[in-house]
Amino acid sequence: MIPNSLLSQISLGEDSHRQFKQNITNTDSLAAEMAAFANTDGGVIYIGVADDGSIAGLTTSDVTRINQLISNTASQNIKSPLTVKTENVSIGNDRVVIILSIPKGQDKPYFDRNGIIWLKTGADKRKINSREELCRLFQSVDRFHADELPTKAGIDKLDKLRFREFLQKTYKIPFPDTQDDLRTLLQNMNLATEEGMLNLAGVLLFTERPEWIKPQFIIKAVRYPGNAIHVSEYLDTEDFTGPLPRIFIDTLAFIMRNLHKVQAGRGINAPGLPEIPEVVCEELLVNALMHRDYLINAPIRIFVFDNRIEIISPGSLPNNLTVEKILKGNSNIRNPILVSFIAKGLLPYRGLGSGIKRALEDWPDIDFTDDRDGCLFTATIHRKELISSEESREEQESSEKSSEKSSEKIIALMREEPGLSAKEIANRLELTSRAIEKQIATLKKSGKIQRMGPAKGGHWEVID
């Protein structure tokens, strides 16, 4: 009689945590399977079960031989040695299934005797072939952190004004007089390597153009009409670059300008409040910038829909963290250098593990999704249905009037100073470059302005 507990497990088939082996005769093959489980999340090998789930079992002599082989493999054929558990389960007719349990490793990475590192991929396994994957494996057990990665940027790329202000404000010390003193200070602050190159934390925090050095670590934001992603249709879009404090400020402004303003019981002449408290978006945005996986070469993405806001960070939750644990305030520092400097006032950071709890206190309608297969963590802020069709029409009319006023200001500037660039116009009007470019495109299309000459050295003509 085969136990029901065994049947129920085998009926589920093979996956990332469950493997079937009809028999085992090769220690190298077993070592690869055991190392793959240990390097991932652990798992179970059912020995005496075929790939199709049929249960033939093992003879008594097979059980003795395989248990000895398992012991030798775990202690001698895997580096570092593993502590595993076996259970012999009788299935009748003098046949046995061995249940071999491999724990999630605490001393990663685990190698087979040929020096190969294996990882589970679904029901199969694969070799680690890239530097990034190896770094991520070290990162998962706190042997390595992405923000200490060396870059090709020398200390000459440092934004000296930004760094000088930080030193004065935080430590009350002057900017170093010599390059040697500056290099030593940066090294002591864990912002530069022994060779005098800025590490990733130094680049992200204290260079003027981090995107020139690490172009993947930006934020891409899009406001879509409706509740789904469109291939080409959008209401607002912008890429945010620069040091992390600037990215934070600009991205937060993007989110807030794409939210409705509500009266919230205030007087008719009182300014409207954002439909979602700003502190909610602030906390989740800081969380994304601080805790994303910087070993994944991808930007943070922000999608604003009619019914929700999605903040999508590269990298699933680290180590043993789960959504349930972070909701209770548990945390795990993925980027300790970044966190240490952000905590000194570079971003509005209020304490480890408190950001998500604080966001939920002000806006409970937030979901979190930890996608381990896709290496993504998503915070979804649900928006409330706020406006009727009449209010929507009034809001649209108000937006159109605001756009008309902006167009009038642009034309006035072009009359006074025809040589201004779009960026200079944006700075004068305190609007984003993207918004000005859209306004200029509309004015060109309507025949109200035209550009004469090249982009550099040309000028605007206002057509009356």
C-alpha cells in the first residue's frame, strides 16, 4: 500500500522543489541535483519514482547502496558539504521509495566536484555562466552587495558641489584640498574602491550624470489612458535621470501631477488635496530606489492608470523575505551603503522596515506582488473612483485652459527671445521639458510658430 501522503506529492509532478529519480548510480549527477536545490530554495528528490510519476520503488539492496551514495555525495562531492535528510517509505511488496530532502543552503554558492555552480530552473537545472548571476547568488547570503560594485568612473566624475554640500551639512567638514585627500575620504566613506574608482553607490549618489555611467539605473514613467498598457497611446511620459535625490524629486512630481485633486471636505476656496496622500507615493518610491536589485540591468518602471499606480522594481524580495513579513515591518538590507547615506537625509527616509507600514496606514488599498520567476517586485496603489462625467468634463476644460495659458506664455517668450531652446523655455516657465515639447509640437501643427535654422543657432518665428 502506497501512503496517500506520498501519492499526493507525486501526483503534483516535478517542479522547482520536487524531482523524481527512478534510480541513482552516478555521484556526479546526484551532486549536481543537490547543489542546484541548495543554491536555490531547497527541495526534495523522490528516488524510486520515474519521470512520468510511476512508482516502481527500490529493492532493499538498492536502498542501502543509495543511502551510502547520498551520504558520500553530500560530504565529499559538494563544496561546501551539505547536511541532508533521508526517509525510507515502504510502498509494499518489499519495495521502498527514498525521500531525500535538501535544505536551502546557508553557505552559497555550492559547487560540484568539477567546480560547476548549478541552479534550479523549473523542473530542470542549469549552470551559472554569467558574472551577474554569480554576484546575485553571493548577494543572497550577504557575501556581496551590488552597491559596492566598482565602476569605470574615476573620482573626477564626482559632482564636487553636491559632495561639498553633503560634507558640510552632514559632517560639518570642508571639501578636501587635494585629490589624494579626496580619494582617501571617499574610500573611508565606502564610496570608492582601493584603486580610486567610484563604486556604484558613489556614482548613484554623488555624480552629476549617473546615467552616462550606468544608463540602465533610471526610472521610466508613463501615464496611460484607461486601465491597460497601450503600445503607442499615452497621456504623459518621461524618463528620470540624475543622482538618486533628483530622480526621487522629479518622479514624485510626475506621479503627483497625474493624480486628481479633491476637496476632501475643505472650503470651496481651499486648494485641492491629492487624491492619494503624497507621503504614500513618497514612501514607496524611496523603497524602490533603496531596495531594488542593482545587479539587474533594468530601470524602475512606473505606470499610472485610471484605477491604479504600479511601481515595478527589478529584483524580487531578498533572502527569506516574503510579502507577509514586510507587512509586519521585517526588512533585509540589499544595498547597505545606499541605505546608510539615504538615512543621512539624501531622501526622506524614516527608518528601516517602517516605510511600507507607514504607506499602508495612510492608504490601506495597496497590494504587493513578489514575482520570483520574473525577478520583479510590484507595489500597486489602487485609486478610488472620484469623478463623475460632469466633473471629468470640467476637469478637462480646466486642463485645456491651463494648456492655453502655457501656450500663450511660450509664444510670448519666443517673441521676446527667439533664440531660446525648448529646455530654456521649460526652465523659465518651471515646466518639464516633455510638457514644453508637447506644447511646441501642438503650436507648430496649428501653424502658430515655426523653427528657422538648425537646432543650435536657429530661432523661433511667431506667425501672426
